[in-house]
Amino acid sequence: MKHPKVIVVMPAYNAAKTLTKTYRDIPPNTVHKVILVDDGSRDETVKVAKKLGLEVVIHPQNRGYGGNQKTCYTLALSQDADIVVMIHPDYQYDSTQTANLIKPILDGRFDIMLGSRIRTRAEALAGGMPLYKYISNRFLTILENILLGQNLSEYHTGFRAFSRDILKKLPFHKYSDDFVFDQQILFGAIAAGARIGEIPVPVRYFPEASSANFTRSTIYGLSILRDLVLYLLTSGRVFL
């Protein structure tokens, strides 16, 4: 890509306390625009985003994490993005790594890049990842690698970059509006033959960072197991 247009999308929900730090950590001259989609926040997320000069789109009602991403990617593609980077505005992911995340896509080596928080168990737990989340992350990732023929260190990161071409191939509007959207879009990409790479990123869990509770995490894990069965039964066609 000679002059690629890179757009960052931020699916936001009650991120007023962390949005500014997340945005200001994006390296200068790395991206062309940041679009924030607010999913019915009850705090001042929209006010902060507008003060920062971001493009803001507001869902009048909460559509869910997956529903938010659908709006994010649709907007970015409609504005001719060559690369779309998703960064959670809750400061859980290190946006200083944005340039490193997109470089393999710019170089034509990968279609999707993931920021993996799992380099070592010690780092993950020291960064505040709850033990039950670490264990479930490792179990699901190992299972996904075996069944999907991949060798990724983490499927469950919220720091991702997509090429325009792969997003246009995927019917992401038919995927779930819930958290399992993150997995469904990867399942679809794998079924479509996408090349997926990753870089290591720090683990940051803290009170202001959004995180699914135990019940939601359990539902998320069971939904992944269901979708893996569907993937195997249809050779991935259900996600295409």
C-alpha cells in the first residue's frame, strides 16, 4: 500500500475515565482518523470524545459489544479505510503499539493482526488477569488452535487490525451482537483463508477497565464451544 488510510475504531461503553489516555497513546502520524461508537454510555464518554476531536457516533440504545463493532467496521469501510484498527478505549490495551500492529498488514504479510496478552503466565497474572480468565483463555485458545488449524497464542484480545479486503469478505452483520462476535469474525476469517499474525502486548487489568464478569465469561466460553461445533459441522461455511 503506497498511501494506506488507517482508521482506528473504538467501541465504547462508559469509558470516560480512560478514553483520553488511550487516545493520546496512539503514536502521532500513525492513523488518519479515530471513530468512537458509543453504545449507550451512562457517563461522559461522548463529551470527552468530542472534546478530543474524535468522530462520534451514538447508539441511542445499548446494542451490545458485537453490535457496536458492526457499526465501527461499517463506518470505517464507508470512509475508505485500507486498515481498520480496533482499540478498546478502556486503556486495557496498549495503543502505543498501534504502528507495530499494522506494519505486517502494510507489508502485505498478514490480513489480520492481533495484540496477544499471553506471552508468559507470570506476565499475564502480574498484569491483573484473573486466574480463572487465564485458565479459560488458555483452554479455549488451545482448543481453537487444534480445531481451526492455527497456532495463535490468543484469540480473545480486543486489540486487532484488519485489512479492508478481509473485512469486505466477511458477513459480519450476521454475527452475534454479544461478546462472541470477537470469535465469530475470526472463525469467518479463517474459513475465508485469511492470514492471521500477532504481536505481544502488555496485560492491563484494573478497576476502570471494562471486563466481563464470571457469569458473562461463562456464557462467552460456552458460546465459543457451540460455534466451534458449528464450524466443524459446516467446514466454516456458517460464518461465510
